[in-house]
Amino acid sequence: MALAGCRAALARLVLLPLALALLRAGTGSAHPQCLDFKPPFRPPRPLPFCEQYSAFGCCDAEQDAALSRRYWAVTSRLEPDTFAVCAAYVRDLLCQECSPYAAHLFDAEDPSTPLRTVPGLCKDYCVDVWNNCRTIFRHLSPDPELWALETNRAKFCRYLSLDDADYCFPRLLVNENLNVNLGQVRADTEGCLELCLVEVANKLRNPVAMVHANDGTHRFFVAEQVGLVWTYLPNRSRLEKPFLNISEAVLTSPWEGDERGFLGIVFHPRFKDTGKVYVYYSVEISYEEMIRISEFKISPDDMNTVDHRSERIILEIEEPASNHNGGQLLFGDDGYLYIFTGDGGMAGDPFGKFGNSQNKSALLGKVLRIDVNHNDRGPLYRIPPDNPFVGDPLARPEVYAYGVRNMWRCSFDRGDPITKEGQGRLFCGDVGQNKFEEVDIIEKGKNYGWRAREGFECYDKKLCTNSSLDDVLPIYAYPHKMGKSVTGGYVYRGCESPNLNGLYIFGDFMSGRLMSLRENQATRQWQYSEICMGRGQTCMFPGMINNYYQYIISFAEDEAGELYFMSTGVPSATSASGVIYKMVDTSRRAPPGKCQIKAAPVKVKSRIISFEPKEKFISKTVTARPKPRTTTKTPRRSTSTARPTPPLTPDWAEQILQLLRNRSVTPATPILTSTRRPSGRRGGRRKGRPATASPSLRNGAVRLLNHHSPGRDRGRVEIYVGRHWGTVCDDVWDSKAAVVVCRQLGFPYVVKAAKRAEFGEGRSLPILLDDVRCTGQERNLLECSHAGVGKHNCDHKEDAGVICSHRDPDL
């Protein structure tokens, strides 16, 4: 009896490593989950009863009190001597509902099995309970099958065992694999943070912005590049009538990668009082391309649409080229409107002696700040009196900061929810030229270096060595082997994922890479971590997915501060393949009830279109490629070694546009875990003379060509080897080879391995592969067995093809 009491005490004591594990960092394969199928949390206050789970678990004060009442209800039925021995067991068993692994302990994860009434027990612990206190189970469980086994120890403990012994109580408390990273953001062996996604909206045509009105309604408004803005209600349903429709005025095109169009929208900070909205879009006036900043007022008859007759043009700026159009609008805490313009396009900012960006008398390549308050009478905008270049005869007074190339997506930090530390910092992603992408914190009057500098290195050598430049270096820059077009993001300050607080999350449009920066409070240096989609069971929660489409267009915050991003599989303003994703950390959630919102009522006059999610959780993961090194060290100005790039060098915008034009098929590719894809930049073009250069491709790259039937999931297989595209013969061509091709293009399933030139003959191309035999595990066809590159005994009538799918064809 004494031994049984010692063992029960030991079971409670081994909970100590659980709390200590919260302080440790590392990797694990655990899947903590509560009985409500949600991640565990840190209770706001210590738990009086199940105190061992005060640091992290699945119970708040209300649940803890309920368990305490059950404990006294059970133990009040016990004889005094039985109470002395068995009370500790009762407490242990009841408190497992508070365990971070409660869903495992009670078999809640498996919908095919009934929910246990008693947690799964390890054999030795079960034997102890059975030997000393088996009568307590009649008071703990209503399960008659368990009662029937009370006299048979072996069957009794087998009934209470778990198929996965790692999760049985109390062994899971000291299992290092389950506790080593408990409560922390999961990371893989390379430090890639594993997050999950929730689909919020779909079928959007290049969604370039998602904003809220800050009016308590928790609506969000999504802008498409073609010039339409849609109203979404808090339940993700959409109104059929657009909030704004200026598609006839907006200048854009169906070209994949065209940077022109509707680019930005922001609500006045006192929207509830002013009813004003500001937009940023491209127009053509007398054959000249312009960017236009306009003001609209909300309709007096419908709070979910603007009065289109109310447009007032605040500012227009001529664009000398079709790319680098900027596009961000923000209101700061100071109440002023911030406008982010590009440098005018082409490559190398070739305008004037030093370019537009370094010319303070030009509005291009700048951060502008203007006052649009109280503008119903008098000028449409005024100059804030503390703008840095007020009174400078050589500068435009609107200029707030300069030396930027093409800032694509900026955001103000809301600040820490409690201390407000960081509030008001202005983060921007500035798209680079040929080598580097950068992230900057914008400050009043500062010079951010372009075209003298790209990232940390010199671009224009003469400007770069000018001692009077006094430019501000980025907080982070990365090379083009990681991505070729930064998309700025946000510092997370939401409620639902507390571990992400203070993390700046951003991405790259071309590579599809999600990234993050966190400031070291001691050194004030920014530390980089990549973001991957959760692997294994990390994202196996209701409604969550672990994949997204490659082209990351923009990021967003909702009214509550939760973080989203928008991406598409086809970067065309007319392709309805854009999706909005909410980012979620499943390692730890906020305590129940803390993040509840009370949305103000919305009067709806339009038909409501219910949200139907389309994306699915994909159980198969993709092997991550080696991580390239990043550029984080700031070089001294005197040691910069980058050679200046001639202004005539085509930038990645022009390169990717030509690549996309020459491509007849663009696969819509969901990204799993940490998949990397080389590519170029959101397409721009020089007026009247498109570029002809295209980015380099890796040997083994594949594409699908299809001239006979619609669909981007099927076509003749063409492979890139030794700087040439070529076809593949269908000799021994089978589904295993097709699996390699489809997986390479982002499709998890194969419908058909096509033969006999089903999708046309590639007569203009050489035949590069024949007798291809694959196991289905290879990364590309070159890793399969084949006759040798260029060696074949077939003709183009035997060109191989595939039909891929995002859905299992057997379902």
C-alpha cells in the first residue's frame, strides 16, 4: 500500500519536466491537442486544482474548478483508509483532461473510436491502480465494459492501454520527444518555423490588398488588380455587389506579371465619421501612363459600397515605364496619409543624373506624406508642417523619405499588446534589381540608398562612394537565390497565436518563400527564420491546411490584428486563382474566451454569397532542398565590392515577363513545407521594347505544353537539360514517371501517363530522354534510369505526356 502511494506521488512529480520543457527549444514530432480539437494554451492564472498544468495545458479556471468538484464528488464516496491511498490516483486521472495531449489520452483524435471516459494508462501504472484502487473506476467512468473487466487485471489494463504507448499516462510526462519543444513554435532541424493556414477566401483575380475599416464591424475588403473591391463579412461570406468597381478606369492587362492596375486601398482612420476611402491605381491619360491617388466617400444608402460619383483625384504622377509602380497607402498614428511610389521603372533608375529615387524634387522612388484631413473645403491635401524637406527649394515638400526602388507592401507596427513597444515602426519590403531584396524600417527624412546601393552592396559605384550619401542600410537583405521579389509583411500583434508576437512575417513573390525576422532586444539585431508549412501532424486540426500557391502577392491584418497573406497560382489580373490564407501557430493558442470579438452589426442590402473552402490538407510532404545562405551582415561602406550594374541591364521584372509570355502553360502550384522554386519578378515592361532575356533554369525542370484541350494540369512533357528544352519518349513511360513530373509541378496526384503524342508532337524540339524508368521517389526525370540524354530510338509520334490533379482520382 505504501509503495502504491509512492508511485502515485511519483506520477505527480514527473510533471516537473513538463514545465521545464516550456523553456527549451528544439524539434519534436509531437501533436499536442485538447479535447476541443484545438491547441493547448497558457492559463491566465495558476490552476488551484490541476496545478501541474498551470504553465501549459488544456484547462482554464472554469474547467479546473469543474474537475475539482468531480474530485470531491468521487472521493466523498470512499472510506477514510481508501481515500488515503486512492485520492492521488483520482486526482491524476481527472487532471489528464488538462494535459496538452488530452486528445491523445482520450482517443479524441480518432473519429472512428468512442471518446474514452478514462485516459489511456501505461501498463505498470495501471497495474498499481488495479491492485490498490480499482473500485474508483466505478465512480470515475460510466463505461459498463470497463466495470465488467474489474476482476481481470490483464484485460482491465489492456482495455485502458493506448495503441501508441508513447502517449500513455504517466510515460508521456517524461517522453523527451513529446516535451522538448512543448508550447514553443515548432521548427524543423534547420530552424524553419512550422506554421499552418486557414483558407479565408478564394477565386480572386490577383488579390493585391486586404484591409479593414477599423469601425468595429470586423468586415474585410479585398481588392483585385482589375479594379474591384469586395466586402467580406466576419463569417467569410462575401457580398455579391462590389464595394468599389473602377475596372473601366484601371489600366492593367491579362499579361502574367503586369505590375499596373489597382494597387492599394486604405480607409480613413476616422472612417466612422468621415466615410472616406483612398485608393491607388494605374490609369492612361492621352497615351501617358499615370498613377492616381483618389478619394471616395461611402454611399449614404449602403454602408457596403462607395458612392462612385464621389471620386476626387488627390494626386497624379506620370510613370515613364510600365513597371515599378509602387502601390501602398497607409495612415500613420499621426493621422497623415503615407504614399509609397516606385522609381519609374525600367532598370537601374536611369532617369536624370542620379535617378528619380535620389532626386528629392521628383515624387517617384519616394515615401510621401500628406494631410488629407478636413479637405472638404480648400486644397485636397496639405503638407504636414514637420515634413523633413519643407522649405527646401530643391525638394518636393510631400517627400518623407527617399532612395527607394519599388517598395511592395509596407505596414505600421501596432506595438506589443501590453507594453506597446515597437508601436509606429514603419516596415517596408523594397524589391531589388539583380542581386538582393531588402526589408527597411522607414524613418523621416532618411535616404534608403537606391540607386547607389542594392541591399548592403554597391550598385552605382560613383554614388555609393559619395561620402555625403548618408544612406540607411536595411535591417535584412537576401540574395536572389532565395527569391527575386520581396513582398513586405507585418509584425504579428494579434491575439490568437501569442508565440508569434513581435515576429515580422514577410515573403517573396517569385520563390513563394515565407520568412520572418525577430529583433534581439539585447543587440537590436534582426534574426532570420524561414517559415515552412507544418509537417506530420502539426496542421492536423479542423479547418487547417498545410499548402499554398506560389506567388505571394500581399500580406494583411484584420481588425483584431490576425495575420493573412494572398497568393495565386497564376499571376494574371484576369485569372481567378487567388486565395487568401490566415496564418496560425498550432503550438499554442490564447486562453479560451480571450480573443472573442463582438462585431458591430452590418446592414446588408446585397445578396450574401457563402464561403466554400476549396483547398485541402495534403498529407504528403515534399523533401526540402538545401537552404541557401542569407545576407545578414552589414558591410562597411569602404569594403563594398559589388560591381555597378549598367542601367541597360534588364531587371528581373522584364525577364520574367518575357518568360511568362513565351510559356503556354503556367501550372497553379500549391507549395508544401519548404519547397523552393526558382523564378523571376512580377512582370514589368519597358515601353515599346519588351526585354528578351530569361532567367536561368535548373537541369531537370519540366513544363507541360498543351494546344488541344484546356487545363494547366495536362500536356506534353518537356524537360530542360543543358540550356535546351526537349521532349520525352513514351517507351516504358508509366504512372511512376508521371508521378515524378506531377509532383515536380506541385500536383499530388496522377490521373494518366499519356502516350502516343496525345497532347501534340514537339517537332521543333530535340528528343532528350528515352526509356525512362522511375520508382516514383525521384526529384526529377534525370534521376530516373534512362538511355542517356539525347539518346533515343523513337520519333515525336511517341512524345509522352501526363494528366495531373490536385484531387485523388479514386475518390
